[in-house]
Amino acid sequence: MSRNTVKAAYDQLVAEGYLTARQGAGTQVAPLLPVHAEPSEAAARAREPRFDLRPGSPDVGAFPAAAWLRALRRAIATAPSLAYDYGDPRGRIELRNALAGYLGRARGVVAPPERIVVTSGYVQGLALLTRVLEGGAVGMEDPGLPFHREVVRRNGGAVVPVRVDERGARAGELGDCAAVVVTPAHQYPTGVTLHPERRRALTDWARVRGGLIVEDDYDGEFRYDRQPVGALQGMAPGQVVYLGTASKTLGPALRLGWMVLPPHLVDAVADAKLHSDHHTESIGQLALAELIDSHAYDRHVRACRLRYRRRRDQLLDRLGARRRVRGIAAGLHALVEVDDEAAVLARAEAAGLAVGGLGEHWHTAGGGGGGSDGSGAGDRGAGRPQGLVVGYGTPRERVYPEALEVLGKVLEGA
């Protein structure tokens, strides 16, 4: 081989740290640290549950790949060259226009395009808002999703528990909170919907105290026994931040969410977004806009609504009258009451079934939770309701019936 080729190879290995070379001492292999072996793929698979009924995810096997590909092709074919450059931190105007029309007709949201900010999912929207509030107290439903509480804390907010009963979040407990995060259409995890009187009390609190309502409309399109309840934002657009996402309708991997903001917050949130990641990726935004404008998004949501309604009905049929399922007929999860949550979860794990537990959703391990009658109370053994949070949207279609059979046997103590 050419001397220059060999020398170039040695120089490259020295530059990358694999060899050491000192004048007059020759070239040696560098003393590299040992590389610890990663767990094998087979071992990782062995740790995965056989059946996954955890809440929080749709059936990603139902992602409309063909419709998305058509929308993507049309979006790329018509996109201006500037679409591939840095863009508006609020998001592509094509998607904001499409969302303005869709949210108005589907969820009753007052959503002018100039008040919409496109985010990389719900979590980013919550984080941006918390930063804009600059460390104020944020009321969050109890029980509620622990991960969202941690997002608020890590972005400087102080979390205040707001008890939930059969009528939803108790607005009278907000006090001097700067904001409150609620899931009015379908409370997570109890499954109740916010009562009309509570809706009015919440908006009255916001107007009188100057507080901010953060509406997490994570699965508002999925109501099975009637038309979906309209978004709370329509009652008080100046006091409510509406947060929506494509994670439950299409899939979490897209990382596409949106905020509809009161006018006084738009600039502050857009600036926070600019200094967070500049803007959400543009091509996915253009594809989603095309999907909405062509009404393929509506058709997909309708198909999903039928699928998930059928799954919920199958769950109720398998459980029978002996088990109480709390909450309205909506969403992608159900709360199944049990007498001994810890024992049922242990049996589920032994059977290879992953399922959520209500106990992990309380703000504190003991005390401060709201029972079904709204009274506060004690730990799992002292008054708090116990239950399984069953995500019937998660499994693939072909394995769902078997997953239900395993769940039924676990609940029966088999």
C-alpha cells in the first residue's frame, strides 16, 4: 500500500483516540476503558409484558399510514422552499389555519390562527406555560397523572392538589393559584366529566382572581354514548389555554400538539417556544394540515371512535356486573374498582399483564385524596378508592381479546 495511505490511516486512528504516538517511542494501542455489554435483545424482550393494558396510548397499529403518506406527498409537492428554513415559532400558518377550522367545528374552541402555537406534544405546551407563569402555584387534579406534575415542578411551578369527586375538580379549593390544569371532558384517571356547575365555578374563579385555566383535552373526540361535550375554552376564551394533541388520535411518535392561547399570552409563549427549540418540525405540520383539510383526519377519528367504543363494550362484557367501572363512556381508558389493588397488581405482573394502578396517581402516598364522595382521605387502606386504570386502546387488535381474558382471570383471583 502507499505510504501516504498508511500514514493517513494511522493519523486518523490517533486523532480519534484509538492509538497513541510519541516521538521516538513508536505507536501503541490506547488504553481504552472496557465497554460494558448492553442487555441482549432477547433479555429485553423477556422483561416486556405479554399483554399491555396500560393507559396513555392509542392502538398505534391503527395509524393511517396510507392517508398520512398521501398527505405527506401532497404537502411536499406544494410546499414553498421557505418551508425547509427556520420558521415561525408559533408553527406553520397552514396547520394553524386548518386547526382553527377543525377545533371550532369539532370541539367548539374559539381558535383564531394568530392565537395558536404548535408544539412538540402536550408536555412541551405544559412546560412552556409553566415557564411563562414564572414559578406560580399550579393547581392539578388529585388524582392525576404524576408525570405531568413532575413536568410542572421541573419547570419551576409549585404543584397544589385539587381534589376530584364525581362532579370533577373542586374549583372552590384553588385559592391563590396562578393556574389550574384540568381534564374537563374526561378526567384522568377517574373518567368523570366536569359538571356544568363546576365549569361555571371554574371560569368565575379565573375571571375574579385573574387565574388561568389550562384545559387538557387529551381525548375529547372520543365520546361513545352521546355527542362529545364541548371544550371549556368556548365558555371563557380569555381565561382558558386549550391544549390538544395528535398523540391519541394518530400516534405519540408524531410529536404534534397545539395551544390556543388568550391574546395576552401569545407573545410570551411564542418567545418561550423560540428559546426552547425554535419551532416544531415543519414537514409533519404540513402533512397534518393536508390531512385535516382533506377531511381524512375526520374520517380516521370516526373510525377510531367506533373501534374504541367496541373495545370498551368488550371490556364491560368480560367484567360483567360484579365489577364497577367508573366514569363516562369515553376515551381510551376505564377505571375498574377493586378491593385490594396491591394484590391484583401483583397477580397481573405474575400473569404477564401490564396495567395501571389508581394508587400511583394520588399526589401523596397517604391523605389528601378525594374519594368518590369528594371527602378527602387516608391511604389505600383508610378510605381511598382502589382500582385498576385499564388502557383498552393500547393493545393491537389481534391480541386484545386474549388480554381481556387474562385481565378477567386476574380480577377473579385465578
